[in-house]
Amino acid sequence: MSEDGNKQVVAIASDHGGYEMKTALKEELSSLGYAVLDLGTDSPDSVDYPDFAHALAEAVAQGKAGRGVLVCGSGIGVSITANRHSGIRAALCHNAETARLSRQHNDANVLALGERIIGMDVARECLKVFLETEFEGGRHARRVAKIG
Ligand code: RB5
């Protein structure tokens, strides 16, 4: 992982629509050697995704975790919510290529996934690529700075 925050801690959160995928990705993170900060939800019962996406974005923005992973049914609601926070660049990814580019070009610090959109194997692949790919900097650093 790169320069930001606490490098070994990855925060993860979901709503009910992403609960099963969150559970699987939590196990994957542990097996990859990361400490996991699980911010819920803690059951498949219906909840409101902004509550969990805001909590995760705050944890990453405050440096409690170096990176974050958010899952909802589509990945859309959690990414929209997280991107309201200053310093958060949440990328909604659907495959390894978008996960790779989100790091190389956008220095994304939050990975957003849709449990109803992609399969578990693709999600695990996105996670691994997201965590292992460095930001390229250079012209991309100038563009990321312009995001504000
Ligand atoms: C919940 O049904 C669903 O709306 C939510 O998980 C997410 O897809 C919202 O963007």
C-alpha cells in the first residue's frame, strides 16, 4: 500500500445489499495480512447505505484506516455518499482493470463494489488489485489535485 494514513488497516462497510460480499471480503483481507476495521452493517437486515458509507469515509479521512472498501447492491449509493467527503476518492469498480486504473490514475482511497452486479471472485480480484497497485503520480497527480 502507498503513502496514506495507517497502511495496514483497511476499513470495510456495507448495507444489507452488500452484506454477504462484505463478509467474504473481510475474510480475504485478513488472509492477505491486513487489519480490518469493520464498520458494519452486522446482519442482512435492511439498513440505509449512507449511514455506513459516511462512517467509512470519516474513518479513512481521519486516518483510522489507509484505505476503505464499501459494498452495497449496486455500489452506486455508497460511492456517491463517500465522495461527499473531503479527501475521499471512492471508485466504483467492476473488474480488475477499473480497480487498477482507479489506483494508477486517480489515487482512489476507497473501493466501491456492487454485490448485485459482480460476482465474488471478481470482487476478490478487484480488492487485491486495488490494494497492491500504486498511484503513478506525474500528470495524474496534477489532475487529482484539480479535483479539489
Ligand atoms: C438497497 O436495496 C440498494 O438500494 C442499495 O444497496 C444500493 O444499491 C444503493 O445504491
